[in-house]
Amino acid sequence: MKSSEATLLHVCKAVNHITDSEALHSVITNSEIPVSIRVNPNKIQQTLPYEKVQWCSHGYYLPKRPIFTLDPLFHAGAYYVQEAASMFLEQIVAPYTYKPVKVFDVCAAPGGKSTHVISLLQRGSLLVANEVIRSRAHILSENIIKWGKSNCVVTNNDPKDFDFLSGFFDIVIVDAPCSGEGMFRKDVSTIQEWSPSHVDLCSKRQTRILHDVWNTLAPGGILIYSTCTFNEIENEDVVSDFIAQTGATCKQISFFQDWNITEHEKKGAVCYRFFPHKTKGEGFTISVICKHNGTEFEPPKRTPQAKNITIIPEKNRLHFSNLIQNYQSIVYERQKGIIWSFAKDYRKFLLDIYMHCNVIHAGIPLVHIQGHKLNPLPGLAFANSFNSTILPKLEVDLYTALRYFKKESLEISHMSKGWIQLTYKGVSIGFVKNIGNRANNPYPQEWSIKMNVHQNQMWSIL
Ligand code: SAM
């Protein structure tokens, strides 16, 4: 027997008391991998002609896996390719969004849960999305900027660095690094990397992360803990030990029986499992932990002094005030001449987080000031609050849109010189500067399409 087959059997058998492990094994070995996406409701309003993910208002299954890189709307943050099971997060978070809330996504890259949560939050809410691995934090930042919401901060820190935000958050999400059992069907390399000692190591790391961030949760708040594993060691055992040590309790989640989610309780830990033989998607386990007591947040007494940003005084803001609409914002300079905006209600918080954390981005990119010129930053094109009346617009075809995302210069002969906003299927995709014989393309190199674009492979979700 090949060693990966032995591993697979071992992992399936370990949950035989929770589900039919033979059926689980058979589906992991023999069935097709479902493909699912979650649409950005601020960019795509129409219903798509695909099977819905039952527990997510904007989730769909696609009939087969396309080359996502060759759809401009994938690059424009119009949808996110995400495991269907993970979209269950909506059922947990939605009841808390009747008022503005503050959310901390601790292990956030590449941004599946973060982009989902920000679409659920009310105006006036805040999301801090953190990722400890630097390269992954930049991918997270790109995905969040493209999703287009204004109220997000992306940081690149260790979970323990957030102690200065004691009692600050209403919801903390720990989508923990894990042994990856739930991904065995999708990524066979996870089978080879799996071992009992890795599970053990993961469970210790998961416990450490939970303890590191617990203090940041307000009393009365919830911590959502999830892994893409089936075993009890990384789920029930981590959660039950944690609630025993902290005096927390698990919350029960209601769901429709025909969603086929498996609820399992052990020593007070209540976990909800998505098994691939029962729900259409990969393996996933989630649990909700309620905090009953602890420190309430106390804002810093003195205004924090962040040295790396300068808030631009109200009287000097005139140049920037028409770039975004319907948005109570402050404007700040990050590096020389690079201007961003952030929610006014969170001015002190912005200074505080810049002082304590390695902030990758906060809010919405606006412009780069060069001499007397204001050049729009590429990320501004994706912002929902961008005031698109300020620039001439050009709707481009599929091939041109992909050339833009490949960072090629474009030919635009029939429009006047200067900055132009490009749209594809009505969705804003970026800016080019028309200089007459060609249009310069400022799309960031690190975000650009690296593969060749063959016209017969191009497609679009709309
Ligand atoms: N929440 C993400 C999403 O929905 O797209 C997926 C998160 S993934 C399951 C777990 C993340 O935890 C990875 O990005 C990984 O880099 C990060 N991670 C790894 N070790 C960590 C640690 N010691 N503390 C915090 N995060 C860690």
C-alpha cells in the first residue's frame, strides 16, 4: 500500500465515530473537485446562472474550473475563488452585523474570510486583517484593496503583537494554520506532508494563537475558530482545553438539516464539520467561542504619535476631497507624496495601529503627488467609494482588459490626453494615462498577469 493511501485511510478512520469514514475515503479518492466562487455584491449585482452555495448569499458553484487568470473580473475583485464550506462564515457573522462592529482576522491571507466578512459589515465597521508571513500579507493586501471596501487595515505581525488592543474587537477570527486534511482531495501534496507529529505541532500552534489574541476580544464578543481538518486533536481538543482555561463557552449555530453539516460536541467544545461526502466542497471544521468576561477596551489617553504617517489637516484637503464620495474620511500621507484615505471615526485607531504594527495598508489608496500633478494610485480604481465622475471613462473589450492587467501600454486614439478610467462590463478595472500615440499603464508589476494570454482561452464570468 502506498504511504499516502495509508495516511488517507488513517485520517478517515480517525473520524469513524463522527461520520462514515468509508464514504469519506471513497469521495476523497474518487470524486471531482467542486469549484466555487463568491461574488462581490458591490461589483456584480446580477444573479449568476449557476448552482448556489446554500449557506452563502453570493456563493456559486461553477460547472468546471476555468483559467481564472484569464478573466479580467477576477483581477478586478468582482469575485473571489473560495472553498464553499468556508463560506459558512456568513451564517455565524451575519447576526452580529445589525450595528457597526470591529473584526480582527488573525490568520487572514490570502483573504477569503476577510473579503467575505467586509461584505457583510455595516458602514462604520472596521476590519483588521493580519498575516504573519510577509509575502502572504502582500497578497492579502492586494485582494482587500481590489475588493474595494474602505474600512480595512492589513498588517504583517505576529498574533501576540496586538495586546495594545485589549478588549477592542467584537469578533475575532482564527482560521488557523493546520495539517490540511480537508484539502487532501484538492492538493495531494498535503497527504505526503501529513503526519501525527505534524498534527500535534499544529494543535500546539493553534492553542498558542488562541491565547495570544484572546485578550483583544471584548467581553460579550465571539471568537470564530476554524481549520481545514477533520481530526479532533486540532478541533474539539484545542477548543475544549481553551474554553476550560479561559471560562469561555461554545455557541451553537442553527442551520438547515439538508445542508448536511455535522455537529459534534466533546467536553463543551461544539464543532461543525463539512465532510466532502456530505456537502459539496472540501473538508472544513468551525467552532464559535463566546467570551463572557475580560478587559473592556480603553482608548489611549494621549493621541498616539505615529511617525510613519502624517494626517493632512482639513484645510489642506481640498485637492483630494472629490476623489471619493459619501464617505466620512480623513486623508493621510504615507510615504512622500503617497496619499491614502481612512474612516474619520477611526482616526486615533489609525495612528495607534501605525505606531504598534507593521501596516501593509490602511483604507483606500488615493493619489501620488508629483510636483503639481496628482496621479491616481492604481488601487483607487477598485474602491467602491471612488468618485468615477472625475475622469473620462472608457469601456474596453476582453482582450484589452487582459492587456491592461498584463501591464502592457494600450493604444487609445479617440480620446483626449490625460488620465482615463477603464471599465470592463461596467466594472472599474484601472487607470491609464493617454499621451496621444499610446496610453501609459501604471498597473503594479507585482499584481500583473505573468502568463501568456491566448485569445482562445480568455473568458469572463459575466
Ligand atoms: N483565512 C485565510 C483565508 O480565508 O483566505 C486562510 C488562512 S490559512 C488557513 C492560515 C494562515 O495562517 C496562513 O496564511 C499562514 O501563513 C498563517 N500562519 C502560519 N503560521 C502562523 C502563526 N504561527 N501565527 C499566525 N498565523 C500563522
